[in-house]
Amino acid sequence: MASNDEQQPPIHILFFPYIAPGHLIPVAAMAALFASRGGVKCTILTTPVNATVIRSAVDKANNSFRGTSALAIHISTIPFPDVGLPPGVESVVGISSESDLHKLLEGVQRLREPLDRFLADHRHPRPDAVVVDSFYLWAADVAAEHGIPRLSFLGSSLFARACNESLLRHNPFALAPDDPDAVVSLPELPHRVAMRRRQVMDPRKDQLEWEYNQLVHAADRRSYGEVFNSFAELEPDYVEHYRTTLGRRVWLVGPVAHANAFAFAGEDEDEDMAPGADRCLRWLDEKPRGSVVYLAFGTLAHFSAAELREVARGLQLSGKNFLWVMKGGGADTAEDASEWMPEGFAELLIDVGARGLIFQGWAPQRLILEHSAVGGFVTHCGWNSVLEAVSAGVPLVTLPRYADQFYNEKLVVELLKMGAEAIRKNAMELRRKARSATDKGGTSYDDVGKLIHELMACRRSLQNSHLHAN
């Protein structure tokens, strides 16, 4: 006789990621992770242009599911509101001015109505839960109006979220000197976390940002729970802090990029990359083991010519091989190299057996970090990059720019001891833990299963309440 769970239709989870690559891509990987468990129908809802960012990854996931009990992931689209942006701009990647940024944020607010219509449309299977980016703070109320549990996801570490929570609750800088280098400790955390005023939100400088983040945290507290792309062994004290001290319901399901469901993204990964990105891997093949410094600072970070010159000068003086991936377009790219390259730097790039390679565009970062030639990673400390480095066992040199990146630097350098001053042993031990977390029996593997079973129980409870009501 079949069990109750086997008699039930598949659990349907709707994923609604924020419109930025750093949010879209891990959500696609997370959907693949849930779908791979069988008995889970996953739908990703986004706008048409953003759907193209994840289409190839989703197709690969679905191809890997053939012959298994896993159900194919479906991508549904809703139109991006007309707010006066240029055609095809539906993401932070296409924004080139302050005016366009305000228009994009207005469009984000207007996505509430399309989400509401989608959930009300009976032509779409009703979700049993919606995993929604925390930046869509209004989605908590939309989901509640439809009687659907909302799980929030921001794509940051628990450590960073706990630090932000402490900052917003206590505002320890209120009594500190009005000095960008003033240092205070964030209260009621498992460890002493000292931050400079310039590294965190400051209501004296941006009251709107402060109030917005308060609303984001309030919406997350109203949600059914929170999902994190992390794993218990990486930040155990903050899992306990979140669950026990803050009383929050959290599930850690990462690192999603290295979960079994997404392990198939290997040799054919280059079809998602910029033209010629395989050149990076071929260049690395020619370098000795552990001899290359890899540098990448994400798609949104901006560097002045003076800052780029300092980075280049450091590479020049280091005497090490280096692979520097720069974003495409904008002032802080390889296009304006004459403005920032120090004298003699260009020669490092053109000689036979060149010591350095600069690549512009989207590169295969996961494969680069896992390459045996890479011995260190200079990073902006975006959470996705940190997780990929942890999973590859590569030590980090930190250069945070904004938002949670300063908290991630604290986690990497002071808690994980994985920064520039740490020995490789720490990095390799974290690599082992990251890879085992998503294997069968690992902590993240178990959390995925617990969440699926809890959603099944929620659905049965809702069905029973409807039966009694009738």
C-alpha cells in the first residue's frame, strides 16, 4: 500500500527571484536541487529578459533528470512594467544612470500586481509555497492573501543577516562619533563583531535605506521561514543564534552550486560564457599548480581608475601569475586600460607564456576556482563568490565594496580563518565540509528533505481544514 506522501500530488514550489544575476542564478540552482529529490514540482517566475539568464542552466538540469523520478523545472514569465527603461532592460545589469536605477526600482515595486494575478490565475497549478527574494518585501502580504506560505531568500550568509538584524534593532552607531572610521561592536551576537561606520548602513546618511531594510526584515519575520544558500558546518553558531535566540525558522540548503542536482554543469558550461571564455581555462592549463592569483569583483562593483591602478601595481610587484576577470562595459573595465595600467603592466599580458591574463565578460568562475593552477582568489566578497571559493578550497584576499560584503569579509577572515593570512589547511577542510553537506546524509541534504516534508504537512492541514469547513 502506498504511503500518504506517495498518494499526494507533487509539492509545488514557486520561486520568484530578484532581477539580478547574483540572485537569479542561485535560485535556478536551488530549484534544480529541490526538483532532483523527486515529488517536487518547481516553477521559476521572472520577466522575459531575466528568463534568458537562467534558461540554459534550467535546460541542463531538466536534461539531467531524464530517466529519474525528478520533475522538469518550468520557467513562467510575467511582463516587466513599463517604467520608461530602454528596451530589453529588466535587470540591474543594464542600468547605466541614476535615473534608470530609480525607474528599475519603481518597476520592482510594480511587480506586485503581476505576481498577484499569477497566483490568482487558476490556469497555473497552485503553489504549496513561494520562495521569494527578501527584496520583494510586499510579497509576504501577497502570499498571505492567497493563503500560500512564503519562504524568504536573500542569497546572503546567516552571519550577514544576523549582523544586519543586530544593527537595525540596536543602532549602536547612534551614540558613536560622526566619523566614518568610528568603530562599534554589534550587540547580542555569538562573537564580537566590530564594524566601522562607513562599512554599514547609517540612518544619518541614508534614512530611506535604513527604513527600507527595517521593512525587509519585518516582512521576513512575518514569513513562514527563511531559506539560506549556506550549510550548517560553515556558520554553526549563527544557525543556533537564528533558530534559538531569534526564534526564526531557517533551512540551510547550500552550497546549491555544488549540490548533486547541479553537478552536471561541467564541460559544456562554456556555452553560458562570454565568447572565448574557454581561453581562461586553456591559459590556466599551462600554469604550475597553485601558482595563479585569480581576481574577480562581480558584475556591479565599480572601481575608479586610481583603485584599478593600485590593484594592477600590486600584481606587478607580487611576481605571481594572475587571471583577472573584468566585467564588460563601463569605465572600470579593460576597455579603458590606458587610464589605469601602470607602466610595464601591459608587457605582463603579451609576452609568450604571459604572466597575466585579463578577460572581459562572463567567465566560468566555478571551473576557474576548481582548477589546480589557482592558488588564491582576490574577491569583492559577494556571497556566491565566497561559497564557490569555500567549495573549491581556495584561500581569499578580501576587497569588499558595499552591502553584506563587509560582513562576509568578517566571516571569512575572523571566523573561518580563510583570509590571506590563513593557511590552506583551513580552506581545504571547509571544502570537504561544503561538498559533504549536500551529499545524501549531509546537513543541507537533510534540511531540504525536512522542508519538503513540512510543506507536505502544511498542505494536508490546509486540505483538512477545507474539508471540515465544508
